[in-house]
Amino acid sequence: MRKAWCIILLTITCAILSINIWAKDNAVILLYHHVSNSTPKVTSVSPDTFRQHMQYLADNHKVLPLQQVIQALQNNRPLPEKTVVITFDDGYNNIYDNAHPILKEFAFPYTVFVNPPLIGKVNYQLNWQQVKLMAAENASFANHGKQHNHLLSKNAEGSQQDWLRHTMQDINDAEKMLEQNIGYSLKYFAYPYGEFDKQLKARLSEQGYIGFAQHSGAIASYSDFSALPRYPAAGVYSNIETLKVKLNSLAMPVTAVFPDDPKIELPVQNENLTFNVKIEDLAPQQINCFQNGQVLNKSLKGNAISVDLEPISQPGRHRVNCTAPSISEKGRYYWFSQPFFMPTAEGKWLD
């Protein structure tokens, strides 16, 4: 009888540990651009809605600095459950005017990805005085490139290596300029427009950078640190009810993703997305993948998932989102997003 009780207690203990292991190796990064009533709606959230978001975070989540979260995940250290990071892209001055006072009120840390040559040079951008004041009040600053360009744009007369060398030089120049003005270098880089290809993110990683993208999903120790996902929280994505699901999401443990290069060109050759998934806390048959709001057909073979994609024929930025309910964390969903980037027939990139 005593042996039976020991087995039961051991089983219960293991179950309790498994309930928490996935939630503590997990964080969500939010992405904002403008906090304003007078800027483009697609990339904007009003100050009132932004305050609503921050209040929800204060009541339900743990907001931590980006640096702390990245270091914890890279070193397999546990994070508080429901950890969230707040980031901004582009360094607009309405971040200082409208977002910073609210963030200061809640004592929330946050990170702004900026184009250093534009700081203090363009009237809608922050200036260095504002940057330094914000840095003294819980903000950190990181690299968004020298200019807000489409990094995948290439000179038809140059080679792939010439393009890669020039792109990395621009990124490194921006990093040096940022360090000269704020006194530190995080080597964090946010891709403008969220666009990257396999070669660029590999080179970025080789040179010691952490990359941040704009496709959706949570992050974990097993995430791709050369292109970490972030949830947009502005425009149509600013509704707090739909945002709650994303804030509570878990990073889906996927491997062997194919195609492994998000850049695609006409004519599109591959019409399937395949990946493997670890199944300790999710059932593969419960994975659903969506493209343009439509559920995609899928097939399963063990822990391998194959998804039939709808043809991608329009230039621009596309993504396929896959979700599955957690077994141990009731009401929470694993989330995996695969982006695809397509230029026009002329090789141009759409804003």
C-alpha cells in the first residue's frame, strides 16, 4: 500500500511540474509603432487604448525588460508566468509624448528600435535629448537600421554577397552610432517591415545579433533568436479581447520548418508548409493553421505536420498562423507563425 501511494504522489508531482515548465519557458513580445490619434490607423493605437492595454498587463501579467527576458531564455532560466515585453519600432516622437508618460506611471520597462541617423534630424522622430531622458526612466534603445528601408531590395547589377555585405555594414554602422549616443550596444536588431531572408538572418546571427521580426507568436528557449516573433498591438490588432488570447499564448515547439526561407518569388513552386512539433503538451491533431482567415487542410505523420497552402500570388507580406490548445495550461494556446515575403514582378517591395 505504501508503495502504491508513493507512485501516486510521484505521478502527481510530475504532473504539477509539467504544468509549469512550458509556461515558465515562455514570453510574449508586443510591438507598437505610433501611440496617437492623428497617425496612420494601421500602425497606430490611441493613447486611451494604449492605457487600456497597460492596465490589463498590470492586472494580469509580469512586464519585464527585453534584455532580462532574452538572457533568461538563452540561459534556460525560468521566467515568471505570463511574462510580457513591450517594444516600439521607428522612434516616433509620439512615443515620448503619449506612451512614455503612461509607461512611467505603470513603471513598465520598454524598448524602442530606432534608425539612429534619423534621430533629431526628422521632425516626426525623437531627438537625442528625449532618448536620453527616456533611457533614464526605464527605456532601452536598439537598432532598426540606418534608414527604414526594405532590406531585401537588391541592386540588379550586384551579387548576393555584395548585397549581404552592404546590408550588414549599414546595420553595424547604425549600431556604432547608437552606442556613441547612448553608451551601450545591445546588438538587438528589428527588421524594418519585418522582412528578412534565410541568408540575412544567418549573417546577423553570425555577427552576434538577436533579430526581431513582425510575424506573430510567443518566444521560448527553443525559438529562432535570429528572427523572434512579436505580436502587433495596433490598428486592427489593438482590440483588447483578441489581444488577451495572444498575451496568454505559448511558443509552439516546432523544428524542421520547410520552406526555411520566407522570401518567395513568382512563380511560387512550393504549396506546402511542413514542420515537426514536440507533443509533450499538445495534441498534433488539434493543430489548426490559418491563411487569410481560412482554415487550411493538414495531414499528420507522427509529430510531422504538412499544411496545404493557398497560392500566394500577390506581392507583399503574408503569414500562416498555426495554433493548438495546451494540455496542461487550460485556456492557453500554442502559437506558431510562418511569414512569407514576395516582391513585385519588378523586384520592388511594398510598404
